[in-house]
Amino acid sequence: MRKQLLKSFFASVKSVSFAVVYWDGEQANYGDEQPAVKVIFKKPLPLTFNLEDPVLSFGEAYMDEIVDFEGDLDVIFKAVELNKDGAFCGLAGKAAAVVKALSGAAAKLKQKSNIQHHYDLGNEFFSLWLDETMSYSCAYFKTIGDSLYQAQLQKIDHILKKIQLRPGERLLDIGSGWGWLIIKAAQEYGAQALGITLSEEQYRATKERVKKLNLEKQVDVKLVNYQDLDEQEYQFDKIVSVGMFEHVGKDNLPVYMDRVKKLLVPGGVSMLHTITGMWEKPVDSWIEQYIFPGGYIPSLRETVWLLPEYDFHLLHAESLRLHYAMTLDRWYENFLRHVDTVEQKYGRRFVRMWELYLRSCASSFRVSGLNIYQLLFSKGLNNNWPLTMEHIYR
């Protein structure tokens, strides 16, 4: 009965071709072309498997080594995108009826199973697969042959050129990470830079690096929330934020904009580097459960819609969608080099969770509406801004 339910589910998936190998060895092909990907069920599905939320259920089944795949993962995420209003939501009633028939204990489909706690991940884990800058955000590739480290440095330079940072200007980096951007802003652009972070380790490491480079008169870092930075004490010519906006939560999107407005001088310029979606909707349930609890991917239009509410004027918008797919591919390659170390410390299920996260996100940037934008805007009108954006590419 579970197998027939799955067959019905897969038969309703449109516009892609794929193969499914069931736990009894039967293979079924779906679609009109040669399958580019194969979904493999290594075991029968548990009775609690819930097609009301296939993204969460299949994600957990992958983590538990019930489901695996061979071939091009992009095909799977293309199927999810193309069928999000059809196969992936149209079988809820049928799923409920079948599971109830299978087991009275499984009748309460919305009952949450026991979920492993979210791992308190330290820098030791991230340092295994990020580059030397420890940047956990989209890099900027000028060529496909660029190293991840090179591309992350290029991202910082791309931002600082884009905001036309000049000697003596006051720069704020909201979510400054390990301080690479604020240090480069001082060393190469002559700016007075402040970074703020909520990570004590990042704060201490940045402080030490600033001191070692004798930049204490130009660079500072504070352990403070962006909402608590006092505009009576601080005013900035330029404000940037890289990879932080998608973590503030939907309710705090206007709070962020209001804080930037208060901290920015009239005519000042801000650059927001953030993941965006096509539509206003919650993060998918698997990501919410296991990777980014409390996160929210704003749509491009709702972000741009906020700008005039705070007298912000859009100067430039740039999509880095494929840059993030390449960044995630590089992270995954690095992750695989250290997979034995990760498994020894965190276990096999954790390894498969992060493999799925890195690979699925890369695929989503390639085949869905998931994007990443750099939005450049001024507080009020800025009539001194260059007539073209040539300065970015010199």
C-alpha cells in the first residue's frame, strides 16, 4: 500500500524524467526522456512517513539512509519547483487515508516525531570547509577557475568598490564575521570602519587581528546587536550587510531598515547583500527544522517595497544567483574532503544532513527562483553619485 501511494505520487510529477528503484528491487521510469536521476529506496518507508510535507519527509528519509539518489540532483529540485502546486501538495488527503489504513498508531499525521537537537556548531566545524576568510556567504567569481578564497576576497572588493568607499569615510558592517571586510576597508580604502557581531569568538578574533595589524585607530568591532547601536553616538557614510538580512525574521525586516536609516547620514549609501525568493513564503520545513530555525527568505519585491518607506532610493541591483551555486559547490567539495572527520565527531546522520543541505541549496539556486541580490540604495537623493557603475569593474 505504501508502494502504491508512492507510485501514485511519482506518476503525478510533471515535466521531468527520472527513475525510482523501490525497496523490493522494482525500477519504474517516469517522464518521456532518459532519466537523468534515480531515486533509490533502500528500505520500506516507515508508517509515519508523511506526504503532507514531502520536503521534510524525504529530507529526513535521506538523513536516515532510507532514500538515496544517483545522478543530477538539479533534476529533483527542478521537479519540486515545477510541481509545487501539483504533486507536492495534491496527495495530502490520499496520504492521510492510506497511512490511517496502515496503522492506527500512525493516524495522527501531524504528530511530530522525535527530532535530533540542533547541533551547537563551533568554528572547528566550519573551518573544515570554508575558506581562509571563514566567509559563510556568497563569493564573487570572475572566472570559473577562481579559488574559493580568491572569490571571497573579490566579493569584499566588489562591495567596497560598489559603495564608492573613500578615505576618511565612516563605514559600518552589520554582521562583520571575522572582520575581513572592515580590515580591507581600512587598509586599501582608508576608511574608518566599525564591525558589529553577536559572536564572541568572531569579536575576539577580529580584535586580535586589528591589533596585530596596527589598525586600532581605523578599525573597531563591537559585540552588539544592530538594534542597539545608538544613532546619537554613531553616524555612518556607508553601511553594508552581507548575509545577515535573511536571519532577522520577517517581522524584523522593517526594524532593520529603520535602524539603517537612523544610522546613515543624509545622502549616505547602504548595500544589502541577501538571499531572496520569488514569493513571500516561509522557509521550507526541512531547512527550518534542521538548518536555519527562525530564518526567513524575503522576496525581492517585498524588500524593494520597503525602501521608499524609509526614504531609501535604489541605485543599483545585481543578481549573484549562479555565484552562490558555485560557492555552495566549492563548500561541498571541501566538506567531502573532511567527511570522515565530521562523521567521527557528529555522526553519520549529521553528515548526510549537511551533504543534503549544501547540494540541495546549490541546486535550488540553479533551477528555482532562489536568488541572491546586492541592493544599493541611498538615504534621500544623492546627486553626487557617478553617472555609471564603471567604477565597480575597473
